[in-house]
Amino acid sequence: MRIVAVADTHAFQADLGAIPDGDVFVHAGDLLRGGTLEELEEALPWIRALPHRHKIVVAGNHDGCFATDLAAARALLGDVVYLEDSGVVFDGVHFWGSPWQPAYNDWWFNLPRGAPLAEKWARIPAGIDVLVTHGPPLGFGDQGPVEGRAGCADLLEHVRRVRPPLHLFGHIHQDGGLFAEGETTFVNVTTWECERMPTVLDYDPVRRIVRGVQVPPARNTVSC
């Protein structure tokens, strides 16, 4: 299965140019900028025009309409799958998505570190193949513009419990790339508003092995 993944397009999706083909397209949050339904309506023709047979969206801290008017947002999405503490199976591959992250400014899908976030991560089921969250786990793709690491320790604990072969996320614009620990490949698929191109991965569901096909450097030198 070929997975093409992005995050943090922030309504600049047209600047990404041609998106590589694949079986599944994943947007790991911050599709929007101000979070309105109008922005979502403007972004959806781009997603619908992509050639991928399956499409998944997980909300991020900029995607407020999924928090304030989920029914209307789902209606606009149509056959694009939205995951919020929920899963979907495509061609035998089990995806699970969750939008939460440690509280950051006055955005959406914020929760305090500790018990509130741990309760969300505890819902991640065993046996999944691909976990999609907006924010990163502690220690992987989580070095941002301020000192220290921004990732969630409780998320890392639950990923280590579940051990999915692939964990996709974004949110931290400055630390895109592929990382590995044990059985799990962690990938920050941020595009940083067109500073990075999409990430392309091949997943073998029989051997549960991930191979990076196109993993851009932390920041591309493209003109947007």
C-alpha cells in the first residue's frame, strides 16, 4: 500500500503543486487556517481531485469547524473519511486517527498534559497498522521554535503499548522527517505551508514493514 501524507497546509494547498499518486492520501491536521466551514469548502475540491482511492483527514488545532460544527463539516467532506478517536479499514489496513495535542495557545483540540490526554490515547486500539495524530509523541519530530521538545509523553507511552508499524503526525513545522523505534516508524509529514513537499511511504501489511519512498528534508528550498 502506498500512503501519501501531508499536514499543516493551512489553506495553502494549491502551492504544493502535483501530489504524488498512491493508494491512500492522509492529511494529518491543520488543513485550514482560521478554521471556518468556508475554508473547508474551499479546500475540499483540491482533496476530491486527488487520484487516491482512499482519503483520510484528521483535524488539527487550526481546524476549528470540526470542533464547533462537526455535523456540517462531515457533510461537506462527503466520502473523504474524517477520523476523530475512530478508525477505518482500507484493503485490510487498519487506520486510527485522533486530533488532540497538548494545550497550545487558544486553539482547538487542546487538552492539558497528563490524565486528559492520556484518556484520549487510551482509546487507541491494539492491532492497528497506521496511527494518525495531529501532534507528535515526545522525542520524535517534536523540536519546534522554543527550547525543549513539544511532543506528548502520554502519546509515546500508548504508541509503545500498541506498537503500530506507522505513526503519522504533523503540528511541529520545524522537525519533519522519518524516525524509528522498535517496531514503529514515526513520520512528521508537515508541509509547513509548502516549505516541505508530501511524504510518500510504502507499507507492507503482511510483514508490517514501512519503507520511505519520498521523505523530504526538514525544510525544502522550494518557492511558494
